[in-house]
Amino acid sequence: MNEQTPLLRHNRPPPETPVDAGSQALAEALRSSFAIVKFVMLVLVLAFLASGFFIVQPQEQAIILRLGKPVGAGKKALLGPGLHWSFPYPIDEVVRVSVAGVQKVRSSVGWYYTTPQDEVAGTEPPAGPTLNPLVDSYTMTGDRDIVHCRVDMTYRISDPLAYVFDFVNASNEILNVVDNALVEESSRFTIDSILYHSAVFRDAIAQRITQLAEQQKLGISVEQCSIEPIPPRQVKDAFESVVKAIVTYRTKLEDAYNYANQTTNRASADAFARISLAEADGARLDRDWASRAAQFNDNLPKYRLDPRLFVEQRLTETMGRALTNLENKIMIPENADGMPKEIRLLLNPPLPKPKVRVNNQQNNND
């Protein structure tokens, strides 16, 4: 019993230390503060995660960059229109690319100096007495002349991955392509072709821009290309005189072509009428001679049967037709020997003298 008594005393709980009211209030305040902090942290975490939701518009595609690298490979990295989620920045970064919208770029070479205020107002600074290459830009033509020209190109982004990740600044690369195409194609055309046949020059620039964009894999498709070529402003009057001369030349040439066409058409119509008349006359003569040949073939047996009788019958028929409308007719028969008789006719005889008047005069003399 004496050995167990110390063990029982050792297992007894220690006596509680009395806590004062201040310590108890502080403990309660700390517990409440920790609960509030936990709630606030939970709300912040939820808000942080909720901020990762984003919407991609119908005309856009989006790419999520996680620590600088795209999430997904190839086409799987492109997010279509709709609601998506990613970790908020700085873990993830959302890059939006407009694939339906049309982008526009204007060439930076080949045009004289203007200010943004002049561009907005539609005015231009006055031209100096000479062209200053340090201020005004221009392009060289194939015939060693100079011309001012600028290009406005619209395009769409066809490959967002290449457009975003293959270039530090794709818009600058596109501008370089436009400038290179303008300078290169200007050197292949004469100034007359650029100024007065600008459609061909424009198509050549658009084709060259497309080739360069495909070679450099810019990920764009060219929609439209327009150009604005003008001669140097210092020689504007001379070019206007040339334009007037060209217009006059084309007008005269067109008038000459029209006159030639009218003359040719008139000659063709006249020739056709003459040919038609000749063919009609030929057909009529063919029918006439065919009819006479048929008549001759019909009369030939009769003539061979009795030539004299046939001749007399034809002569009688002919004389009947010829003498139908004659008022006086004289028939001269032939002699027995077949020779015609000689007959003398007094045409328009003098009028006979009146006999009664002569007799009266003789009676008076008696």
C-alpha cells in the first residue's frame, strides 16, 4: 500500500492556473481575427480565381501564355469565341488576336513630307522650288524618272500563331513588306505606266506583297491594295500638259477608229447590196436563158420539119405583136421569084390646092 500511494499521487491532473479576464478577452479577439482573416483570404482566393474567366469575341481568337509559353500545341493553342478560364496574371497571360477584323497599313516611303494635321485636314504643304531628298521621299521608275506614290493595304490575320510568336512586331514586318514591294515594282515600270496605267501597277504591287508575305510566313492574307501615284509637284504643270496631249491624242485616235469603222461598215453594206443585186441579176439571167434554151429546144424539131413554114409563122407572130398598136399598116407581098417588090411611098405629101377658088377667079376674068 505504501508503494502504490506515490503512483496515485503522480497521476493526478495539475491544478488549474487561474486566468484573468484580460487574457481571456485577448484570446477571444485573436480567435475572431483569425476567423476574419481566413474568410478574407478565402474571398481573395475565390476572387483571384474568378478573375481568370474571360470572353473571346466572335471576331477574335485567343492564346493563353503560361509563364511565357503557349498552352497547347498548334491549332489547339487557339481558343475560339466563348467563355474561357486561365490562371490570372502573372501566371497566365491572354493574347487576343482579331481574325475577322480588317487591318490596314500605309507605306512609309515614296511620298512627300506631310504632317498628321495636314493628313487629317486633307491639305498639303507647299512644294519647294526643288525636290529635297532629305525631306521628301520618292521612288525611282524603270525609265530613270522619279514619282511620288503611296500604298494603302488592308489584310486579315490568317495564322494567329505565326503572327504573334514568330515576330517581335508583326505590324512592322508587314510595313517593311509593303515598302519593299513599292520600291521594287516602281523600278520595273515606266513613269507613264505608273501614272496613266495605275491598275496594272497596283496589281503588280499586290502580287508582290502576297509573295513576300508567304515567303516570310507573316500569317496574313491580303484583302485589298490601293495606290496613289502623282508626279513631282515641282513639275506638275508639265505633266498636266502631257496629260492633255495624251487625252487629245486618244480622242483623235478614237475618232479616227470610229470613222474607219463607219467607212468600213458602209463599204461592207454597199458591197453586200451590190453582191446581192448581182446575184439576183445572175439568177434572173440564168432563169431567162434557161427559159430561152427550153423554148429553143421545143422549136428545134418544128424548124427541122419545115424551116420555111417555121420562119413564116414566127414572122407572122412577130409582126402581129409589133403592129398591134399601129394605126396604118402596109403589106408588101413578095414576087413569084421570092424577091420583094419595089414600092415607093411619099411621106407627108403637100396639100392639094382648092379648085373652087380658081374657077371663081377665071369667071371674073371673063
